[in-house]
Amino acid sequence: MRHRVREAGRRTFRAISVRNYPLYFTGQVISVSGTWMQTVAQAYLILFPLHGTGLDVAIATSLQFLPLLFLGPFGGLVADRLDKRKVLYATQGTAGVLALVLGLSVAAHVATLWEVYVLAAGLGFVNLFDNPARQTFVSEMVGVELLPNAVSLNSVLMNSARVIGPAVGGVLIVTVGVATCFFVNAISYAAVITALALMRASELYRRPGVRRAKGQVREGLRYAWATRDLRVLLVSMALVGVFAFNFTVTLPLLAKFTFHGGAGLYSWFMVAMGAGAVVGGLATAFYSRPSARLLACIAVVFGSAILAVAFAPTQAWAMALLVPMGVASIAFVATNNATLQLRADPSMRGRVMSLNAIAFLGSTPIGAPLLGYVSDATTPRVALALGGGATLLASIPLFVLATRQRRAGTEGLVAGFEQAPGASAGVDDLPGHGGHDRAELGHERDQEVVDRDDAGQIRVLEDGEAPRRGRAEHAERLEDVG
């Protein structure tokens, strides 16, 4: 029994064996806990001291993601071009300054709703560059084989913070005031900056940055849309992102207007969902075999759980049902994230993940006001139920994709490969490239084959057409990444 427990633990936490990853993990736990603390504090600040409405909370939440919605591919291109660690230094430091400014304003009793809006928009511009850099930096720390495990552990990280942050934030609001939450969040960013500084750059799985060229944002958009696997995953995530993943809007409204509670009840809701998400992240880390079929099944469970919470008869039932909803929510996010990164060509990974960020987070400016309005016009239960139904609907194209992959024998294919730590070879020196960056994403038209022309632009090859110097077999079957 002890051997089985040790083996399960080893398999679940495989990515921790890579020295740089535990540093990143620790720094992010502290920083993201502060971020969730500020999320709770911001909703409380708007609803209570500033006497705002559900729509006001939705607007502030939307402004944090509006830049991502309109400029997301540009942020992804920056992640593809620049050193991701340096990008994170800049974004984490700037976010800390913004939190400090809001804390000082609240402490001085001069904060207004418009000031909250402006600072939320400022944080949105930080997230524009931080999100794709942070997501793709994971693959640079652990490599492709440990990527699914690391992505799932990241989900555990984020949702451990979801438990810690709101719980501590609720206590601080009640005991010493809401301004303290913003100050603590500002300090928490120092943990990430310290972790980045302690990393060994020679042990990163780095790739050469994408050379500056005209039309690279459009190139990324064409690539993602032309590749069926990526297109279906992104569209499904957009549907779930708009209608379901707006819990920072729907849960405080459920707490205040449906169950007539305050900041304490909202904090407990977040703790319950976060606790379930930690379990979901650990389970996903143990399994570490992302696929479209698995994602479709998770979507069915997730949508059903949201509907159950929407019709919960009491506070106790709502908190109990938020736990399985949290399990399914993070399993969906982690599986989608890992599948996208494994299916995307490494030179396109930043731009693909920026599109995923648009679908998941950038859709908030659309979904948050919409759900806030639906909640105000009807009840928070209806807003939650709308998200549950949309998630069930999103599972349909995922099941269709999984069926096509199984028939074509393309489940588990990985695009590209990772450069060994410490290597500094250019693209032309990589094995099998022959001077051209190519990716084989499947064996039939459902997963397009791409090549670069003389101008360096990626184009989709016609049926039966091979890349110019022989087909580069960069797709490999990943039977068991463990």
C-alpha cells in the first residue's frame, strides 16, 4: 500500500523534479493567492463601500480582460518573440504597482468607482502580455513530455490560491479593512520576481525567438483556424468562457441576492469551489493524458455541476455542490490548455495560447456584463443555468472531433519538439528542419499540414503536397507521457 501511495505521489508530482519548476510553483502560489484576495476585495469594495450593483461588478471584471479581447494575438506574438522570463519580470512588477495604488486610494477613503475601473483596465493591459508568456513559459521549464503534468499542477496552484486568497481576504476585510487586501497583493508579486531570479537559465528548454516579420499576427490567426484540432478546441473554450467562466460575477450575486449573505458567504463559496478545483487539478496531473474525448466528457460533467449549483435550494447545498463543480472546472481548463500546447507548433505556441486566453479570459468583457444583466433582470440562478447549458452544448463539437481523431488514428499526436536545455541552435540547425520550420499535425485533412514559404510565412499545404525538402515528421505518438 505504501509503495502504491509513493508511486501515485511520484506520478502526480513528476514536474516538481525539474529544479526551476518548484521555484516558479512556490512564487505563483503566493502571488496568485494575493490576486484572488484582491478579486474578493474588489467585488466587496464595489458592492458595499461604493454601493454598486451587479452590473458594476461585471464592468470592473470585464475591464481587466478587455485588452486581451481586442489585442490578445499581439500579446501572444510578444511571447513568441521575446525572452518569456524577462516579459514576466515586467508584467509582475507592473501589476504590483497597480495593486499598491488601489490600496493607497482605498486607505485614504478617496476611491471611486471610476478609479476602480481605470486600475482594472490597467491590469488588463498587464494580463495581455503576462498570460501567454506565463502559460508558454511552463513548457520551457519542463519540456514537452512533462507539459501535461506541469499544466495540471499549475491548475492545482491556481486553485490552492483560490482557497487561500478568498479565505484570507475575507478575514482581512472583516478584521483590518479592505485596503489591506490590496497591499498584501502588491507585496505578493515580489515572490514571483524572486523565483524568476533564482532560476537557472541554462536548464530551460528554450527555442529561438520568432524573427520579426510583417503579418505575424495574421499568420497566427490563419494557422489556428486552418488546423481543425485547434479550431474546435478554441471555439468550445470561447463558448464556455463567455457563458460559464464568469464566477467572479455570478457567485457574489448568488451570495448577496439569492441567499442574502455578504462577503463571508461569497468567500466560503470561493473556498468550496477552490477546494474542489485542487482535487480536480491533482487528478488531472495524475492522469496526464489530455485528449479531445476526455475534454468532451469533462465538459458534460462541468455543465451538469453548474446546473446543480444554479438550482441548489440552500446555502449548504450550494457550497457542497460547488466542490464537484470546482473539480470539473479545473479539469476542463487544464486538459484544454495541455491539449492545445501539445497540438500547436512550438513556434506558434504563444499566439495559439493567446487565442485560448481570449476565449477563456478575453471573453469576460462579453460574458460578464451579459450575465450581470441577466442576473439583474431575472435571478443569479438563471445566469448560472445559462452557463451550464452552454457548457453542455460545447461538449458536442468536442465529441465529434474525438470521433474523427479516433477513426484517423491521430489521438495523442504531439506537434514539434522541444529544444534541449542549454542548446542555442537556430531553427536551421534543428534536426530535420532543412532550413524550414514545419509541423506535421496529423495524417488527414482534419489536421492540416503546414510549411513555410521563402518569405517565412506559414501556409497550409494542399492535399498530397509534401514540404519542400521531404515531409518533416515532427509529430510523434505520446502513448504515456509518464
